[in-house]
Amino acid sequence: MDAGDLRVFEAVARLGGMNRAARELNTVQSNVTSRIRLLEKEVGVPLFERHSPGLARTNAGERHMT
């Protein structure tokens, strides 16, 4: 985990979507998705629940934001 991973996590959490975070971070959605998946693998828990209108932080994702 590095500062870039945390920046991506924060943007996704704040904006509520991978596409919106990608636009803000000036990158592609697939890069954001990959970094979130790697971060989730590293911490060992899902940080977001994915659903059709966007995503929401899990309890673990909430804890990692504070």
C-alpha cells in the first residue's frame, strides 16, 4: 500500500464510483478498479460493495477512511 493507493481509495469513497474517481484522478477506470482490488486483497477484506448505481463502503471501508 502506498500513498497513491490511498488517494485512489479516498477518491472512490468520496465520489461513490470508479468512473468518477478515474475522471478526477485523470486516469482510466480500469486502473482505479485494479488498484482498489489490489488494496482489498492486501487488507484482506472488501472495502466496497458494488451495485448497479455505484458503490458503497463496507464496514471495513468505513474504518479505513478514519
